[in-house]
Amino acid sequence: MYKVNEISAKRLLESDDPEELKGLLKLADAVREETVRQQVCIHGIIEFSNHCQSLCAYCGIRGPNKTLQRYQMSPEEIRDTALTAVKVSGYKMLVLQSGEDPWYDTDRLIWIIRKIKSDQAAKCLVFLSIGNRDYETYETLYRAGARGVLFRFETSDPDLYKKLHPDCNLEERLEHLRYMKEIGYLTASGPLIGLPGQTIDSLVQDIFFMRDLGLAMASMGPFIPAPNTPLAGEKPGDIKTVIKMIALTRLIYPHVRIPITTALEKLGGMAVRRTALTGGANAFMLNLTPAQYRENYDIYPGKNLVKTHIHSLETVEELTKLISSCGRRVCKGWGTDFTLTKEDFNGSCNTGLTSSREMRQ
Ligand code: SAH
């Protein structure tokens, strides 16, 4: 297999040569074919609360942003949204995401997870993306049935991390990731790309970090300046750099799952889907947040107005077409590349995401 070291990764990230970029994407596509094969997974995310106590400098839902209309979905609404996604649309993996919102205490979260996992007709993996909680809480939530976490480290540069997160430090964030892994969670994490003050060297480190953390999913996307945040006036991340980061991650950490994130589509439009899909990526994450809440989950401006990333019959159909036209196929279940027991899925998981044609029947 082709080996990339830190020096060649840095050189490729800095290169402006279109031929070199083409070569990089082609190689990443070949490695993807050899390792994770043709399957492309479509996952769903439910953004259940935009209340947040944190001070992350880049994030539009940060606590001090008083201009935002805040919402909290009730546990019943979260359960119903999740069960509909699994039973009607055929999703196999769902991310439940929120700001740092203590209203959802351990008991409420247990209730939600159990209600989803105990429905015998709903076989799925539940991922949590709820921020910093202590070891015992994550252990309890694992016992309740959660099996994954989406928890970005945002940058592997400790000084930059501290500047952007006055209320946390990188070591603490990584400690959380490590104990989540120790408990047994599949971990999804990665950097924001194009943060003010971020260097190419630190982006290279981010890729090796993802590998060394043994992540199940490398989740990365461009920084997009959000109004009413300390970084509102900064430049957004560069699309080409994100594309190269995806391709290099495929070369350096070949078996990892790499989703195409909403932020990348927001900046790059539809064309970026095909570029990323044929340059190392192998998953999508569609938005399942109920329409009345969606537009207030504004971690960056207009996030949930990106129609291509919102679940609808048309979106799934379009996505399925795109996936086939790239010579690939929609993944059935979580995929075959992880060792999970049947109970993790609450039974077997043999049916794929329901296409709109099937749903109309
Ligand atoms: N509270 C959870 C979820 C945070 S929001 C947690 O702490 O993990 C989910 C992710 O959105 C963040 O981890 C960050 O990487 C991304 N994000 C936030 N603001 C952003 C922005 N302005 N541009 C692009 N991505 C952003």
C-alpha cells in the first residue's frame, strides 16, 4: 500500500498543482476500493437541542449568543423522530446531537436511548454527540444501549485549542475521547479545517491524530464563520484543503469511515459530493431534525438550509443515484468493517436504507 509520511502530506496540502491533486484523489479512491470497498453509508442526525453552556469561539450556538431562538425537543419527540427514521426510512445509524445542555440529564438520556433500543422493529446504532460528560455518565449511557460518540477534537494544536475554547483544553477533550473508546464506544472525531491561526503542520498532525486515536469515523469539515461569535469576521476554510484532507486521511488511515459533512457541501455545493466520494470519502450524514427546529440549529449561518443534506425522499433518491453513478452502492446497515454483536443493533441489520420508490409503495 502507498505510504504517506508527514513530509509528503505537508507537501501535498501545500501544492497548487491541479495534476498533483488529481493524482492524490485517484490514489485515495483506489485505496478506498481496496480497503472499505464500494459501500457508502447514509447516516442520520437529529439535532435535539441548541441550548449550550460552552464558549467555543467558532460556534453559532455558543452560550453567549443571545440572538438565537433556543429550543429543546422533548424526550418523546426525540424518540418518535428516531423511531420514524429507523422504521419508516430505514436508517441504521443515528446521531443524537445537542449543545452542552444539562437539562438532558443521565436519566432523560437513558430514557431516550432505551425507548429507541427496546423497539424490536427498530434495529439501529445510536451515536451520541452531547459534549463533555463524565466517565460514569458515558458508561451508563453505553449500558442503556448507545454505541457510538461523535466528539470532534477540533484541532490537535493545544495552543490554538485553548484560544478557541476558554472553558476547556485539548488534553481534557482527548481524555474524554480516550475513555469513551475504553468504555467500548465507536468513536467519530476529527478537526475543523481553516480555523484562524491553524497551520498546515497542525492539519498534518490532525490526520495522524485520527489514526492514533483509532477512530471508527473521521469527521472533518471546513470552518464557516458564524455571526455573533468572536470569529464572525474571519475567512472560511478552503474547500480544496478539505478535499485533500479527506484524501490524505484515506491514505494514512485506510480503513476509517469518512463522511461528507454538511459544512463541506455548504461551501462547495453539489459538485463537491462527487469529488469527495471519488477521492476517499464513503459516507453521508443527512439531517433528520424536525422542520420547526432545524433553522435554529445554526452552528454556522444557514446550516440547515443546505437542502441536499436534509432528509427527504428526493434527497435520498438523488444520493442513491449519485452513489450508483460513481460505481458504488448504498451500504446495508452500519457496514461490515466493524466487529459488533447483534445486540448492538438490537437484532440483525440486513435491510438497506429504504429508497423513496420503496417508501411510496
Ligand atoms: N456539543 C457537542 C456538539 C458540538 S456542535 C460537542 O461538544 O461535541 C458539532 C460540531 O459542529 C462541532 O464539534 C464543530 O466541529 C462543528 N462546528 C461548530 N461551529 C462551526 C462552524 N462555525 N463552522 C463549521 N463547523 C462548526
